[in-house]
Amino acid sequence: MAAHKRLHDGFEQDPDQPEKKRMERVIREAMVMKQVQSVFLVLEPLLRRVVQEEIQAGLVRSPRYIERSSPETPPAAERPALRLAFLNPPMLPIFTGSKIEDVNGEPLQVILVDADTGSPRGALPQFMRVELVPLFGDFPPDGREEWTAGEFARGVVKERAGKRPLLTGDVGLTMRDGRAVVNDLQFTDNSSWVRCRKFRIGARVVPGSYEGARVAEAMTEAFNVRDHRGERTST
């Protein structure tokens, strides 16, 4: 009777059942792998971009990168024939909220000069809009006398979060007869929080306001900006 039951069970069992289960498992695994590959194909460009941006940001913040990066020196054919310049340097020391004047106690003046000789140039056929901006005191990083418009833009200091614009007053000027007078200009924050602890005042042509060839930017020497609370003790 027991032998008959074993024989009966043998006929009832499907000999292909283990193979069928194995194939089902293989198919399920293949479907999972396909889904993973599809997700990866979608995420790969995003992940590559994020990683690249993080690496680039880290390099830019690295002092070694700043020292070793090749300068964006413009080709000789593209070097400007004209540049802006400050007629006289600012009077020091400079305090927050105090009017900035030149060394003679007069308003600062931005003039147009020949880029090679430094000689003043007369009026251009059209008006030119000039913008005054705060720069990091260590711009340009390697002490070069030439830079591109892009490098100059990256040297502009942004105000701290929640603070007023760093440089206020006559920050937008119209140059007439090759000259623009700065009657009112002041810093709203000290320079102790930037990496070099110094600022410069820069001047550049407002993009789109002049249709001629590029005019090189001007900048003062680097200086400290002190909090106005220390002005009394220094006088």
C-alpha cells in the first residue's frame, strides 16, 4: 500500500516545476535589474552635473586653485585701447558711513585715459555710463595689471546676508567730456569679514550702455574700511 502511494505521488508531481520556479525567479531579477538601469540612466546626467559643480566649487574655493589657475589674459588684438582711471586716490582711513573723498579733500573723479600711455582722453561720440563697485582687496589674485571683464566681475564683493548694499551713493554715473565726478560715496560695512580684510573701489562701464570697444576697468589701491565707531578714537 505504501509503495502504491509513493508511485501515485510520483505521477502527480510535475517534473518541470523546479525549472519553472527558477525561470520565474530569473525573470523577476531581470525585470528588477532593468528598472534599476532605467532609473540610473535618468539620474546619471543629474548626478554627473551635481558632482561636477561641487568639484568646481571646491576648486574655486581652494587657495591652491587660485594660485595655479591660468589667468584669462586677453589676446593682444582684444586688449582695450581705453581704460578708466581714478584721477586721485581716496583719502585714508575710510570709515563706514563716512563720505569718501580723494587725498585733496575733493570728490573722487573717474576719467577716461589711453590704456598704453595713461594720458587723459577727450569726450567720446556718445555718453558712457559708469558703475562703481566694491572689490576684494586681493584682486587680481596674482597682481596682474590686465584682466578680463569676467575676472573683474568675479572680484566684486557682495554684501553680507541681511545687510544693505556694500557701496552706496553715486554708484551710477554718466561720463561727460571723459570725466565723471563722485559727489557722494560711502561703505556701509567694514572690511574685517572678507578673506583679505581689505577692499578696493572699482569702476567699470555699465554693460550695454556703450556700443564701442571694451573699456578696461579702474580700481584704487587696497585699503581697510573701519567701523565708524572707531572714527572718534582715531582722530
